[in-house]
Amino acid sequence: MTLDELVSKAGGGEAEVEAIPFPSLDVLHKACGSIPRTRDMTAGLERLFLDVKDPIKVVLDPLTQPLSWALRNAIETMQSLPWWAAIIILVLIAQLAGRRVGVTLFVLASFLGLAFIDHFAYAMQTLAIILVCTLICVLIGVPIGIAMSRSNVLERWLTPMLDMLQTLPTFVYLIPLIFLFSVTEPKLYGIAIILYAIVPAIRLTNLGIRLVDADVLEAADAFGMTSRQKLLRVQLPLALPNIMAGINQTIMLSLSMVVIASLVSAPGLGTLVLRGINKLELGVGLVAGLGIVILAIVLDRVSRAALQRVNKMHQPGA
Amino acid sequence: MTDSFISIRNLYKIFGPNSSAMISRAKSGMHKADMLKEFGHVLGLRNINIEIKKGEITVIMGLSGSGKSTLIRHLNRLIDPTSGEVIVNGTDILKLDRLQLLQLRRTQMSMVFQKFALLPHETVLTNAGMPCSVRGDDRRVIDKSAREWLHRVGLSGAEALYPHQLSGGMQQRVGLARALTSNSELMLMDEAYSALDPLIRSSMQDLLLELQEDLQKTIVFITHDLDEALKIADHLVILKDGEIVQQGEPQHILLNPADPYIEDFVSDINRARVLRVRSVMTETISGSTDLELLDGDENLEAAILRSKGEAGKTFAVHTAGQQVGTLKMTDVLKALVPAARRSNPSNAE
């Protein structure tokens, strides 16, 4: 055998190894020009979105206008309060919700600390956004959860949607919203936060109502309660511990989203973190991050103390 | 049958996706086990006919899976039958629409549950007043009658407590007070005392009998405990695999069990304590006045005590001051041995 033969043999072998390419859009386009490339597909998706954007906006704009209004007013109100009044109100709320002296003192110390390092105004903006968004999540989420607990069909349809809302990377929410609303409008980040944070409120309301003791419900039926009476007197009160746990989760998720939402002009501590990243101001970013942690602990402890108070009323022997 | 408060007629209940198609098979006598194996349907109740009299305690007894809890839920339509009729106080409740059914449940009947089923977030007082507040009665009237009934069941002073602060027996007293507050004629008690320990159960049975003496309610009581059934029943219905095996006066069932299943069932109870003198006596009225008197409602244990062990003794049996018969101690001894063992002595252990 000559060297040439060997080489040709090896070359033939290589030709065999060269795999058939996967018939992706780009590959198929090379063979036939009328097949669109992947690039064309994404461009088409964008065109489609831009085409339906205006009709969607006509419907969504007036619907979501109260959200902008509520956010703007909440932030303004929080900032117009003198520092001492704001702290007194927040401490009072903590005491009324949790009824735990330790937690209340921690809240007081946290806000005084934030004020001492001149982060109080930012913290108040963040808090205002969270409070408004949580309130809306509860107002919308709890009724959806109730409806979901009553219909297995609805539960089957909603569960994958809720899964999707929870697993979509948080930045992905922002992309279509930026197209729909102007970046100067608070409702842009308001909607992003609500979509992300509403999931546990819905889920745990549904779960809580489904877990209500069947014996107690049977008793309610046996004494002739209407379904409205059952909801108000049996299902909601017995599901309350779960609903409260859902609200606790909603608050924490709003907080995590409000930081990301600073990318689309949400005010508050998140803007400082963003500055830390953009201008490589390490100290600014870290201190603001620490402020967010403190705010998170405050919100979690207060809502958890409230939850425990509710649990105690329900649980035997607690 | 004019004094029937509830009539259950030809009632069938089959659980499964295609229950109405199974009815004809059930009617032609297909067995529960066969139906489950061949068609995957559960035959819950087969051809139930019961007349429940006003002012009586009707006890429905059976082991678990016999269909007794299913049966009681037909009386307030927590479960709808596959076929048959349920007539409560003259109305066929299967023909009622939703609102009429709510009204029936609110005004005509109340229920006591095995697991108490109280509202954990409401006080004892609010729980006891629940049937009235569901109907929308006046707050003060509700509280007043709830307090009264709580007092009657021995819970005065516990009004402001929450259910979880009470023991099981006391929680069931709340359940009983709740049923009584509704002031309805019919009380359904679904294994009401099965979750209680024996001593408390016995005192709750006494409480029920004591209340019943005053109130004369129509009570349907479900139990799996024969002693409990014999203690409180005016009319006893024994269920097995969704069918009635025997029904009648408890003393009668005890003395004349219809089939081996019931014989087996009644063989372990203390007959001397359950059987009454009037069920064993002979109805001959002897003229002689030198016989000792004995009340017809006494049990045989009392008669044995009174005889001081003399097997030849005879008593004159009186009820309400009238002599109604005579009781020979030899009859007492015979009655103490279950019929099955009497006819076949080799079976005796």
C-alpha cells in the first residue's frame, strides 16, 4: 500500500465522519431560500408584538392607570411625612400586626439605623412600592385563589400559568412591558412586581381553602349554610393561616422584584444598587444592598409575627 | 304507620360513574363484592326500608363499611340516593329544590358528628348558636338560647372558651348543644360518641337519655357499638354490607336473632344487664298475692339479685302499678343463654 492510498483512505474516512447537520431553520435556509432563518422568526415575533401592541394598550392603559396613580401617591405620601412621624407610624403598624415587643423594637432600631446612614428616604420609596403592590396582589390574588379552589378545571388551567410566572427569569417580564408602557410611568414596574409576587397569594389561598377540614364543611352543610356563608364563616377563616403565609411570600417576592425593577425607573434602594453596578461604586452598592436586607428582615419578621398570632388562635394546644 | 316521622322506602345507593345503570343489577340481587369486581361500582345501600317514629330513638347499627353513615346522610341529603324515596314529615325531600333543601336543613333537622366538627375560630357560645345564626335569627335571642342549652349539657361557664381548650367529651357536649339550639324535631347523630373514651361515652349516653325524657325528639343514632345501641334504642336497625339484616325492638332482636350474623353479634353482650324482666316474663297473671313484686323495666340482673340465688322463685311483674305477668327464675336462667347455644349445646364453649 502506498502513502497516497493511505492518505486517500484517511480522507475518505473523514468524509464519512462529517455528520449530517441538524435540519435547523438556518441550515434549511441555505438549501432553500424560501425557508425563513431563525433571525427572521424572532424578527417576526417582534413585528407581531408591535402590531398587537396598540390594541392591547388601548385596553390595558386605562385599566392600569389607577396603579400608576396609587404608586405615585404612595411614594409621595411616604416622602412628605416627617421622619419621626413615618417611624412612629411604621412602628405602630408593626406592633398592631405582630403584637411582639421584640419584633417592634427591632423595627424601630432598623429604621433609625437606615435614617442614620441617610438611606431612610430610599427605604421609604421601596417600602411604599412594596405596600401598594402587596395590597393589590391580595385584592386580586385572594379572589382568584378562591375561584381556583372551587373549580378543578380552573386549577388545571391556572397552575401551569402560575408555574410559568414563577420560573420566568425576572428580566423577561420587563421586555414586553417596556414596549407597552413608557418607562416614566410607575405602572411599568408595578405590573412587573405584581405579576411576579401574586403567585403565592393565589396558590396558598387555593391550597388553604382546599385543606379546610371536610368534617367542618359537612357540618356547615348539615345546618343549611349557603355557599356564601360557608366561604365567610368556615372556609376563609380556616384558610387564614395559609393565606397569611402566602401574603408573607408575596411581600418577600415584591422586595426582590423591586430591586430589579429599578432598571425601569423604580425608585428606592434598588437605584443605589444599580449605581453601584453602573459606576463601579462598590461601597454605595454594598450599603444599599445591606439596607435591602434589613428591610427584608423587617418585613418578614412583622408579617411572620402576624401569621403566628393567627395560627395560635386556630391551633389546639399552641 | 301514621306516627312515622321519616319513611325510607326502597332506598338504593350505588357509588360509581354509571350508578343508575347498576340499579337493575342491584335490584336483581347482585352481590356487593361481585359488583365491585365486575363493574367497579360500590353498592352502598340495598333496598332500605325504615319507618322512624316521632319521639323515638332509632339506632342504626353496623360495622364499618356497612353503610350506616351513608344511610344517615340520606336523611338530610348530604348524599343523594340512586333510587328510592325519603319522606320527612310528609315531604319527599328528594323533590326539594336547593332553597327548600336549605330551609329543611335549617329548620327541621340538626346533626351531631363523630369528630365534633366545631368551628375552631369561634367561641363555644357562637358555636352553640350556629344553627340559629345561619338562619339569621336575632343576636340576643341566639345568645340566650345557646346559653340555655349549654347549661343543659353541663357547660355553663365555658361560653367564652374556644373548642380546642376543651376535652373531647366537652367538645361533643358543645356539638350536642349546637344541635339542640337549632330547636328542630329531628336530631341525626353520626357515631356521635365513638370518638370518646368509655366512661365519658357512658355519661354522654345518660345525658342523651335524660334530655330525651324531657324533649321527646326524634333521634336517629348511628353506632358500631352494640352495648350503646341496646342502651339507648327504642328501635334498632342492624345493617350489614348495605342491607338491613334485622330491625325491631332491641329486646326482641336479642331474644330472637334472625340469622347467624346477628346471633354472633349479640353473643358477647351481658344479657343479664340488657334484658328486661318484661321481655322474659310469661303474661299469665296469677291471683295469689303472696308473690314478691318486681318492676317490668328492671333488668334480669336485678331479678337475680332479688331472688338471692333461689332458682325456684317466682315474681309478680308490675308496670305502673298494674300486674302484667309473672316471672319464673327458671325463665331467667334460660334467657341468659343465647338461643344459638341453647339449640346446639355442643357449640357452647
